[in-house]
Amino acid sequence: MNTTTAEHGREFWRGVLLAGGFIALPRWTLEPVPGIGEHEARIPDELVAAVRRLADELAVPLSSVLLTAHAKVLGALSGEREVSTGYATVEGRR
């Protein structure tokens, strides 16, 4: 993809996402601070296997199942029936 096409695509999706609005998700702390939070947790092997089986049964990539779960959580936290989310791929890691 050439730079012009990539820039056009980025601008298109930026417009789509901005048109959808913005919802601030609640933070579970008494002293919230602006910025990005990060949390790591180990996922039990049995759960990983179950999610992989679901992806196989649906004939979709594992990343699609995980993105769907992410969207469901965003919807539950925001109280919205429709949410927009996504992720950027890193060159060579698709």
C-alpha cells in the first residue's frame, strides 16, 4: 500500500470513529488520573483452550473472538448497545 492510500485510509477511519462519539469508561479508583492504564493477568490454560476451540468452531481468527469479547465489555461498561473499537496491526505480525 502506498503512502497516499495509507493516509487516505487512516483519515477515512479517523472520521468514522470520531463521528461515533466518545464515551469515557469508569475507573475503579478513588483518585483517578488522566492517561493510559495497563494491567497484566495470566489467563488460565483451560480458558485459552476454550477460546481457541470457539475460534476454530466459528472458523474465525482467535483475534476476532478476542476483539468481540473486548467490544462486549466496552458495551457493558458504557451502557451502549453499539460500540466502535479496533486495533492496529504491526507490519509482519498479522
